[in-house]
Amino acid sequence: MQRRPNDFPVPKIIVMLLVSILPLVLGGSLQALVLTPSGARLGRVLSDPASAKN
């Protein structure tokens, strides 16, 4: 009747997948942002806020 032990491995696998996929997704979206002109400006602002004021 106890289902807890059986339910645990699945979320753990899903979390591991998310953890491994998230950096790829974030990296891809960041690259896409940098490829666009406004994204490049935004990237520069994010990487160096002081240079944005000049």
C-alpha cells in the first residue's frame, strides 16, 4: 500500500534531467540574445553596468 518509495525515484530523475538541461537552455537563449543587436547591448549592460552609463 505504501507508494512513497516508488514515487521518489521518478521526481529525482526529472530533477536531474532539468538540472542537466537548464544550463543548455539558458546558454542557448543567452547566445540568441547576444546574436540580436538589442540583445548584444543588453548583454553588455548586464556584463558591465558601468559601461552602459557612458
